[in-house]
Amino acid sequence: QVQLVESGGGLVQAGGSLRLSCATSATIFSTYIMGWYRQAPEKQRELVATITSGRSTNYADSVKARFTISRDNAKNTAYLQMNSLKPEDTAVYYCNAKKVALRVYDYWGQGTQVTVSS
């Protein structure tokens, strides 16, 4: 079982920045695709960004050019740098670790609240 622990959420004014971290207990962290998802009240969880073991990245259109996902394999940690935050970015942000080997490995963190005030 892989544990994921998010941190770095909080309250920020529109236009501000936050950096989320996701520390994992994965023994072979580098083999996992790491992702950030978010869920706003009364909305479905949506993809924010993903990064593969080869550091290929993918972003939701709504966050492109504002958010940056990265990973530090030596620290078993993934990050989400969020700049130019907007009130519509307000949500609980979840870290995800996924890989497909002999079976699917899919793990989630407990989430961290990000609130952007206007």
C-alpha cells in the first residue's frame, strides 16, 4: 500500500501563488505516473496535471501556462506550482500515483484545500 500525503494548500488572493507537495511512501516512486486532480463543491473530480516517469507532462486547458507539475524522484515527492490563481481554482486538490504492471496500482492522497479569494 502506497501512502500519499499532500501539503501546501491554503487561502490566497486572486493572482497569488501556492506550491503543493505530495510525499509518497512508494518504494519505486520513479515508476509511477503522478497526477494532481481537484474537486470543487458540487462538481466532479477533474484532472489538473500529470507527469510520467520520463517527465512528460499533461495539463488541463484551464491551468495551462499557470500551473507546473514536477517530481523529485530522489525525494519521492511530486509538486504542483500554481501561479496566477483564480477564484475558480478553489477546490480540494488530490495527489494520485498510478502505474500498470501485472495489475493496476492506483493510490490517492487525502486532499488539501486551496481557496482563492477575489
